[in-house]
Amino acid sequence: MNGLLQRYDSLSARLRAMHVEHMELIHLIQKESEENKNDPREIGALRELNFNLNLNKERLKELEFEMPHLLKRHKLQWNAILAAETTIGILVLSMFEIGFHAITHIDWMQMVAMFTLMAGALVFFICIMITAFEFAFSPKSVVFEVQHGLKLSQ
């Protein structure tokens, strides 16, 4: 459970940082575009401004590609945590049912406890599958960012 929470927290922090960078880049691009239109500069300074503007636009494209993917991963992690918490609740309930059956010896309570235990195992299996799915696709954004950066340098 702690591992799921740490991954979720790490991804949340990364998304917040990317959102701040996204907003700053939008503001910077708008500001540079206005300066480029209103301020006639010498050619060398204009080229440097256009180069910086293009780099900022490329980074903005990267962020706009990565953020939806990371939001999907964020949602998957949230669902995995919710499934894990639900599993804990169901398994604790089954323990109470087993204890109640041990005290009262009601026959049908044994089946209820077994059903509850199996439901808890099923929800736990779902948690594992969600986590595995999210983990399998987690390198996608890092690979994209690095490959995109390598293409820019060529």
C-alpha cells in the first residue's frame, strides 16, 4: 500500500510541476510574441528571440503531449489505491464474519464469510491488474521526452 501511495504522490508532484511549467511557458511565449511584434530589433537579436521562442514552443508541445498521458496514469493509480483500500475493508469484514460464525455456529454464516473472503481476493486481484497495467505503460512519457529532445538536437 505504501508503494502505491508513494507512486501516486510522486506522480501528483510531477503533474503539478509540469502544470506550473506549462503556464509559465504560455505566458512567456505570449510575452515574447508581443515583444517580437512591437519592438523592431537588430537581426541577430531577432534570431535569438525566435530561437528561444521555438524552443519554448517545442517544450510546450512536449508538455501538452505528456500531461494527458500522465493524467491517465494518475487516474489508474488512484483506482488501484481505491481497490486496495476496498480490499482491506472487505477482508476485515470477512474476519468479523468468521469470528461471528465461530461464536454462533450458524451454518449459513460460513458461506457468507467464504463469499466475502473471495470477493476481497477478487478486488485485490483487480488492484494488482490495475497496478501492472499502469506500471507497464509508465515509461512512455519519459521515452517520448528523451527521444523528442534527441530529434531536436539533430
